[in-house]
Amino acid sequence: MIAVDFEKECRDSTQTNVGPEILAPVGSRESLVAAVAAKADAVYFGLKEFSARHRAANFELAELPEMMRYLHRHGIKGFLAFNTLIFSSELESAAKCLWEAAKAGVDAIIVQDWGIVDLLRKMVPGIEIHGSTQMSQTEARGIRLIASWGVERVVVGRELSLLDIAKIRKETSVPLEVFVHGALCVAYSGQCLTSEALGGRSANRGQCAQACRLPYEMLVDGVQKDLGDKTYLLSPQDLDARHLVEGLTKLGVASLKIEGRLKGPEYVTTTVNAYRNARTHANDELPWAPPWEETRDLALAFSRGFVPGFLEGVNHQRLVRGRFPKARGVLVGELVETHGSAYLVRLSKDDPDLAAGDGIVFDLAMPQTKEPGGRVGFLRRRLDGLIEMRLDRPNFGDRAILPGTPIWKTDDPRFRQRAQTRLSNAIENKTTDNDLRPEVDFILTGSEGGPLEVLATTRMGSSAKAVWEGPLLKTQKPPTADALVKTLGRVGDTPFSLGTIQSKALDGLYLPASQLNRLRREVMDQLGVSSSPNMAGAEEDALTKIKADILARRDKAHSSHLPSGPHLAILLRNPEQVRAIALEPMEIWPDRIWLDMEHAKDIRAILEDPALASLPLGVAGPRIIKPGEEGLIRSVLQDPKRPVLVRNLATWEIAQELGCKELVADFSLNLANPISADRFLNMGMARIVAAHDLHFAEWSALAEAVGGFRMEAVVHFPMPMFHMEHCVYAAFLSKGTDHTNCGRPCEVHKVRLRDWAHSEFPVLVDAGCRNTVYNEVAQSALEYIPGMKRLGVEWFRLEFLHEPPQMVFKTMAAYREVLSGKKDPKSAWREIKANNQFGLTRGTLRLL
């Protein structure tokens, strides 16, 4: 570990700010020093709470003033990652946390929750807000809209290509931040509900269980497919985009973001140095390729294998290797044969720089077990080019290592020494400690027999004044200029440095040093709060007014609302389910049928079928669209009289343009508190669906605050777990790279994934060729329906996957009887569970 003292550890502060900012991850104090030493332009970090990286060490709120002084002293910006959903009960503590962070001088706050954007704009309007990748922003319409709400930079989805980013740049001037290195989530950030479905933990709350890194079997039409050594079907390799920095620079991207708040200082300093190097060569505009030595060190710092992610476009044959889910390091080569305790190794084409003392592992494609390997004790290169290798204290057990087995170098003491030396040199070999803190100027005013006034002003326009009532007296030895500098220049532990000192009408007057010290402290304390541009126009109790305004709007809406219901809505994903309902008597029809089909043509066929014209149909838009995909929305919004289930901001904007009358904000918008819900209700939503992350107490608090009559309660649904650009059909059932050449296996096969516990999860494909993995054990809120009705909820929704029509009818009937009070929820629960082959669970309403 590296011993850290913020006030003692310094480096040369010269920065290279040509091109996009290099933004480093900081999950600990050691990593903070490493980022500063490596000359990152900015860092991002989280607190112990309200952080999407709950497992990182993170920082205490009380540490922020010291951290920000340390960063600013070195010309580096600090961004607070406040990128989780905030529940109703947490708004007060979240507001206090944000207020203190703004006072501490953080340069920006990275936000997921729409409500926190609104809170910050009213509470500390001077703070810069960055939209987290958790906001799921992947196209220009949504980015422009949240910019109008006050978001000043957007971290775009990792699924975008350079071409996608170029299209967005043409349509908006909002600064964009792009991930260029580190771990890749298989699901769209902000749209992964797997941890809720399987473990009662919320990825939107920083508690991701990393289910994507687990092994899965693939069932195709009910039969397990032999995929050889590929078992980690949802575990992407890591992102490395150094060779694309020039292209991102030309696009005008504002920031190159490195993932890794869970990683250590060696990783931070290695990655920052690598991307500074890439940026330098991008500015040279000369042909360049990342050097192998640099790639080797990056792999040793942390790597599951490197890919460009989606930045070069979708390539389903490259993203997921499938053999292992964890860091491997550098590929050494493969085993040729074994002679007793000696191993003959054929090196990989890239010289792995293998040496005695290195840690190696034999890759048996069984990473869930203790893998064979050890430290290299002896090496000899033979004339035939093979390497003879022996290990110190090998750990093999009784497993045979077969020829052809890949060998990885997982640890290299020389790399660790290089990283430590690089860090130490950057800290210790400095020759100056350039003070980059903003300067404060002092003006001293007074006259004989009167008071002494000290006015302190910053170059940013802030000022503070303090007065000693005196009286000022004549003296034979007035203070010298040096004495004034010594007294007023004691600003070392403040965010400022000393500028100029002027004295007016003080010649020959005695200025007591004790009073000067007191006045200096007083004005510096004032400036410490008011000088930050964050605090201009700040209103600490803004949350109180926001809550009052929300209640007033709720009451106004309620005064003109005519109570009705309860209404039953169902969401169907199978055209045959819809057609079966049309054949039933109208009295058993639901009040709304939401159409959520894989193919837009299926929705159009249903809407255009005269036999289905009487059904109360509404349409569900896609959760995600990318540049050039607006047609996916417009194709289902052809009739403005049809209700629309809004799942992203672009759908809302297009629906407004088309004049659609009834809009319902769905779960994917992640509305978790009254401020975010109120934002969307004010946009004209007839109703909102709460985020699936809420437990019932928080769900109730939200309904109470905005009005249950404006909620649509999803009371029966299969949890949509992973929503992802990665297509398991194309990746493992074809040789194609994307939808243009995969042969569309999704149109002829049905895929399910089976986990280690033998649970099976169907994989559905949407119109954008995105996969959604579902938990078909339906979550049911049957036992909460009476409480929801007491809160004024009138609309209740059931969602289905591929259930046969008779199962849909039975489930509808049971819920309808509970809604009407004819059946108690517990008996209905037992009935539905008995009839459902996959079972039933109370899910997140109870667990989270």
C-alpha cells in the first residue's frame, strides 16, 4: 500500500490539455495520489453512500474539502459520482450530502436520477451536472432534452460506435464523455435488473451482483447446445480504445473516461499514462499504433482480454470470448508437452517477456475452480524456439494439463515495480510545487482612532469583509510589507493562494498582528463558503419548497380528477395472445392491452386487423434506440389516438410531435422518487410506472407524494433482467458479426440460458436486435393490491411473456377478483402459483 498525505504528496502540475480530457477512476486515497501523479486532467470518485460502485473503498463526505484542495492545487478537476437512484426516504440526506459536496468545491456531480438534476438546479444552480451513463442516453434527442433540464455533459452509452457518436455530435453541441478503457457491462447501464430479480440487490443502487460474470448453458429449442469451452456467455472482454483516441479527438469528444473505481493505484497510473500517450500521438496526426510494451502493462494491471467494445461497431463474434470471466493478464503461449516437472511452451506471437518469478496459470476453461499454476522457477530457451519451464511449488492437484492448453502470465513483479517506480518518481522527483489555487487579494482600510477593515476579493469575483473596531493608534514602528505578507499569507490550508496586498490611509498606524490574524481567518472562512461558483445563488432549503410544489400540483390534479376503476391493463408479447382475447366475450377483456412485440410488423398487423379493431390497444416503444433508429418508434406510433408506453426520452419527444394523446412513463425511465416522477408528470404523462428497484414502503411513499391515481402499478410481471446489445443468437448460433450477416437465427430458434442452479431464462429479441433475458418466475404484488387501492391507485398492469392464452385468462381472472374484493390476495396467490409452471415470487417489493 502507498502511504498518503494529501498535503505532502505533490508533483509538477504542468498539464497537457490539448484534446479531450483524460478522466481517471479513483476508488481510494492511494488511487487518488496515483491519478494526480500520472497527470490525469480530472478524476471521478464516489462517497460511502449514493455511489454506483458500492464495493469500492470510496470516501467520507468530510474528506471532500481536503481532496478538492489537493486536486485543485495540482490543476486537476474532481467529479463526484452520485450516480444511483434516490428513494423518497433518502432525499433529505441526499440533499445534505450534495450541499456539502458543492461547498467543498467539487467541479461536477455525475447524476443518474432525474430528480437529483432538478434538486441540484434549484439548490446549487452553479454546480456543473454530468449525466451518468446510467441515464441510458444513446441518441441526440434525449441528450438535447436533458441538456435543457440543466445537464451540461453526458456520458454516452458504451454501446455506441464512433459513427453513432459522430451522428450525435452533428445534432447537438452538448459535451460528450466516452468510456475508452476498462470493464464492459453486458447490459445497457441503467437497464440491468438482474441483481433485483435473482438476489434482491439493485444495480441502480450500486449493488450489482455481477451475474453477467457467471457461467450459463445455452438451450436451443429445449436442447442444450455444445459450445465447447464457452460457458461465460454474457461476460464481455475489457475495453481498450487507445487506437481510437485520434478518431474520438477529431469528433470533438470532451472526455476520455477510464473505468475502474474498484481497481488499485497501479492500474490507475498505468492507464492514465497510456491514454496520455495516445492523446499525444492523436494530436501529432501521424500514423501510430499502441506499443506492445504498453499493452502488456495494461493487461497485467487488469484485463479479461482487450477489445474495442462497440466503438468500431457491433461485432458479436468478438465481444465475448466465453472461456473465463476474470482477469487473465498476458497470454504467454500454449503447452506443447510435459516432461516430468518440466513444461515445454510455445510462445505466443507477441513476446510475453516471461521470466523467473512470474506467476502463471494453465487455462483449463474452468476458472470457477482453483486453477493449476504457480511461480516460474526456471526458464531455458531451446534451439527449436520452445521454452523449457519449471515451476516453484506448482499447484496442480490431480488434474492433467493437456497439450494445447493456453498459459497466461497473471503476475509480473517487474510490472509492479515499474508501476510503483513510475508513481514514486512522479511524486518525489518534482522540483517545484506550483500553487494553482485561485488568488485572493487583500485591501486594508482605516484611519487613526477608527476601525480597521479588511476586504478580501478573489479573481472569480467573490468578496468578504471583516472589521476590527479598533481604535487604530499611531506608532513609531508600523508593520512592514514583509510582515503583512507573512501575516495575511497564511492561507496554506484554504482553497486560495495569496495575491496582492494594498493598504489605504494606514501609514504610521499600529496594526495588531492578533487582530490581522483574526480578520484573515474570518474573511477566508467566508470565502471558503461563498467563493466557489457552485454556491452562487445557492438555496440550502430548496428541497422543502420542491416538496411543497409537488404536493400542490398533486392536489390540483386531484381536484379535477374523476375517480374510476380499478382498471386492469395487460402487456402482451405474443400476437396469438392478442387474437385469443378478441375471441372472448367483451366483459372479460382488460381495459388496456399494451402491445410489446419483437417485430414492429406484428404490432402494425394487429393494429390494422379489422377483427381486432375493438380491442383497447396501446403500443409500447423500445427501451433503447441509437442514431438512425427513430423509425423503430415511428413505425408503432402511426395512430396518435393510441396510448403509448414511453420507455425513453426520444419516444416522448416523437409522441409529442405526432400529437399522441395518452402517454404512460414506463419502468425503464427509472422514476424512484417524487421529484423525478413529478418531472415526467409535468411533461404530460397520464400516469407513471415506478422503477422496479423500489420496495413497497418506498413505492407507497412515491404514490402518496404524487398521487396514486397518477400511477400504473405493475403487479404481475416477468422481470426483464439483462437488456443488451450483445446478441447470444448471433454470437453462438452464427458466424455473423451483426444483423446484416447473422442469418437471423432468432427467427427460427428459441434460446434459453440455464445457470448453475438450473434456473432457466428465456432470451427475447426486440426490433432493434437487442436481447432481453427474462426471469419467467413472475413477480406478483397480489398481497399489496389492497394497500395500493387505499393509496388511490386505479390502474393495475399484468405482463406476460409466452404463456398460452388460457393461462393469461386465468391470471387475469384471479387479479380481477382481488381488485373487485371478491377474493382475498393470499388465496389468489396460491391459485396463480399452482397454475403457473414457473412459479411466483414477491420479488423486489418485499426484498429490496
